[in-house]
Amino acid sequence: MPRRRLRHGGITVLAALLLATSPGTAAAAAPGDGIGDPYFPTYGNTGYDVAHYDLRLGYTPRTDRLTGTATLVAEATEDLDSFSLDFLLDVDSVRVNGKAADAERSGEHKIVITPARPIAEGGRLTVVVKYADVPSTVQWGDGSLTGWNRTPDGAIALGQPEASWWWFPANDHPRDKATFDVAITVPEGTSAVSNGVLTGETTRAGRTTSTWRQDEPSATYLATLAIGGYETHEDETASGLPVYNAYSDGLGSLAGPAKASIERGEEIIGFQEESFGPYPYNAVGGVVAGPAADLGFALETQTRPVYSHAFFARGSNTYVVAHELAHQWWGDHVSVAGWQDIWINEGFATYAEWMWSEEEGEGTAQELADYTYHLYPEDDGFWKVAPGDPGPENVFHPAVYDRGALAVHALRQEIGDDAFTELLTTWQEEHAHGNASVAEFTALSEKISGRDLGDLYDAWLYTPGRPALDTAAASAV
Ligand code: ARG
Ligand code: ZN
């Protein structure tokens, strides 16, 4: 059993603080307040904007010990006496712009950093955090939440809406996107996969370092790290993008169906480009975790979604691949402004499965809408959750996915295919590598279609209860 070390918000004075004398003055926005997400008010931080994360990590599967040097290249967006980062692991030292800085733990998942000198608004902020810990022993909240999934041969860093806390310090909110370099050193013979392009692999003294570069902006929860025994497939798409797929050695007989699904990614992306616009990144791929990771879900980690083995238990499953690849546009390229906007991610990723089904000749979008509408009886609790504002406890409720996709279908029926495709591609262009809200989406849809869609959105996104059939989407069966 792992050592339980629940963190309760008591202030831990770190080593760096012992060397300093100044107590630090109050910051403009109280560090630890969060970036202002209505669902997760403590997530993310104010006062700065990260442009780039450089992570140099070392990991030993046998002990689950992770060591790191994280360098954040950021800019102050207000005058700063101090600022906070989201992070749960033990920190050894922090430097800001070259000088030792005070660091203390605050709240449940923050460290508050007080630089030797205040930083003026617009000033550069280079933050170097050195750390070492055993992530699987670090639990949060009631202990059920972790972004670190340890396996006998490694670990997978993965989670939503929070994941980075267990492996790198961050401004952990999708509103602050940044580019990433990840250098990960593991015992020779172990694989280590992250996002973007593999730029190098070198082995010295029995340890192998892989360097991964994600040079399009990424939300912090979309960064991942998968370490362990993997069979890796490197390839190139017809348009020259590097493909990097990794299959856990633990898949056994599921390796076949997993490959039969993941290796169709390029074809699925080609199909999705017709509706969503050009694929937004310069690398593609996927990671299939083994049973030991016990993930139970898939996640759209940028350029390299991670899939639970369980999706392939009954043969190939290209629907989950279509879902996670659709998220590369819906969630990754255009990210939520706040977590209350989750419908834009999950509604469209689920609808993308229906579109792919139609393309595959396995059931039209209309047939799947009809099926889904009638799947849940009118008095089913499913209909109580309004996907347009599901509440923080329901961001991954089936209603956000299935009713969310029904909402997309209702919209498509109402405005027609041409306006629908124009809306989707315009949305991607207007918010490229940025963030946007449901309100911005509904406004754009009305602008492009020239229709008042208020009743449609009220019925499908905001009103608890099963919408009537005459609000489109499904036909009676
Ligand atoms: N965005 C993911 C998907 O639907 C959901 C992952 C939710 N699960 C979790 N444990 N955070 O593809
Ligand atoms: Zn999803």
C-alpha cells in the first residue's frame, strides 16, 4: 500500500525559505485564489502568463521516484510581489530570474513563490523549480484523485481537469496555454512517450533520455508522460507529419485490436478535416495503456491521446479513436474558456463518433441520434443534467456526451449541412490555439445561420428534462 500523505493546506516552509529573511508582501491578487474558473475556483493562477515549459525529468520505475527541473518562461501580467503555481510534489528549490526565491506551500495544491525582487507588469519571469518525490504516494482531496497512474513497469501521467500537479509545476488552467519541451530519462530498455515530436533519443550509462517537443500551444492538462514497456511504431503521414504510436507490452491479445484501431488515425483525421478544417498540429499518434494502468478512460492529450486497453476488449474500436482525434480540434486547438464550457469538447467529440459511423457505413448520424434519444427513458436521471451548464460534479456526466451530441445534431438539422460545416471551420479559425465559451459558440452559430437559435439551445443545453421531439435532433421510431 502506498504511503498516504494527504495534503491539507497546512503551510510547509520549504528549504529555500529558511535561507531568506524577507517575509514577502501581499500580492495584488492573493496567490492561491485561482484564475477565476467558476467550477474549479482554485485552479490556475493570476498575475502571469506562461509561454513555455521546459521539463527535464528523471524516473525510476522500480521506486516510482521522479526528479525534475521545470523551467517556466513567463511574463508578468501585473506587478508581482509573489505568485503561485499548482503543484503537489516536494520542492527542493525555486529560482526566479536567476536568484533564489522563497517558496511555501499554500492551500491544497499550490506553492507560493516570492522572488527576491518584485517583478513589474510586462516583466519577464523565468522560474526554475527543482523537485523530487514519489508521485504515487501523493494523494489529494479524499485520496481518490490522482493524475499519476503507476504500473509495475512505469507510470502514466494523465487526468482532466487536473493532471500536471503530480509531475510538473504549472499554471494549471486551459486559459494559459504554452509550448513544451520534455526531456525524460529512464532506465535503458524502458520507453518514455510525451506529446508532439520526438526530437532525440540518447543512451548513456544505462539510462536513456528521450526529448519531446510540443511547439504548438497546449493546455497543461493535455501534456502527458507514459513510461514503461511499449512497442512503438514510428511512421509519417502522407503529408509528412510524424506519427508516433505506442502499445503497452501488457496488452497481450488486445494488441491486435488496439493496433487495428489506432493505426487508422491518419484516415480518421483526413475525414475529420473535411468538417473541422486542417488538423491543427505537427504530429499525430496515440498511446494504448495496458491493463495494469487500470485507466478506464481515454484522454485527448495533445497530438497523442492515451487509451485504456479496455476500449479494445471486444475487437477494434475506431469510435474511441475518432472521439479523441476530434478533441484535437474540439478541446485542444480551441479550448474551454472555463470548465463550464465542457459541452463544446464532449458534445462535438461524441458527435464526431456519429459522423465517423456514417462514413464507415455502420449507422447514420440520424440513426444514432434516434437511438440515443430513446435509449434514456423520459424519467431517467440522465435528462436532469443540462449539458450547457452541468455543474462541476457533472463535467463528465453521460448527458454532457450523449445529450451534448444530440444538441449538435439538433443544431445541424436546424441550420443545414452547409451552414454547419461553415460554422465548425469558422469556429476553429477564429479561435485557433485559443479559448472560447459556449456563449461565443451560440452567438457565432446565429451569425452564420442568420437564425435565432435561442429556443433550440434552451431546450438542448440549458433546460433539465427531455426535450420534445419537435425540437429536432431525433425522429420518432
Ligand atoms: N476528455 C476525456 C474523454 O472523454 C474524459 C476523461 C475523463 N476521465 C477522467 N478520469 N478524468 O475523452
Ligand atoms: Zn471526450
